Amino acid sequence: MRTFWTVLGVIAAVVIAWVLVDVVFSVVWFLVKALIVAVVAVVVFFVLRSLVRRNAVDR
């Protein structure tokens, strides 16, 4: 009976570890995507600002 509980404990540990790793990777991937979006948004903002400023000077 002791072996049964050991096997059950190992299976439970693997399932819990699988879920935890999945959650951690999901959070990390979300943070990386958010950082990339923020960098691209800043670049686009400055490009648009320079285009608007250039058009305002031409008039």
C-alpha cells in the first residue's frame, strides 16, 4: 500500500508542476509581448509625431 501512495504522490507532483510551469510561462510570455508592444508603440508615436510636425512646417 505504501508503494501505491508513493506512485500517487509522484503523479500528483508531476501534474502540479506541469500546471505551475504552464502558468509561469504564460505570464512570462504575456510580459514579453506587452514589452514588445510598448516599444513598438513608442516608435510609432515618434514616427507619427515627426510626420505631423513635418506637415505642419510645410504649410
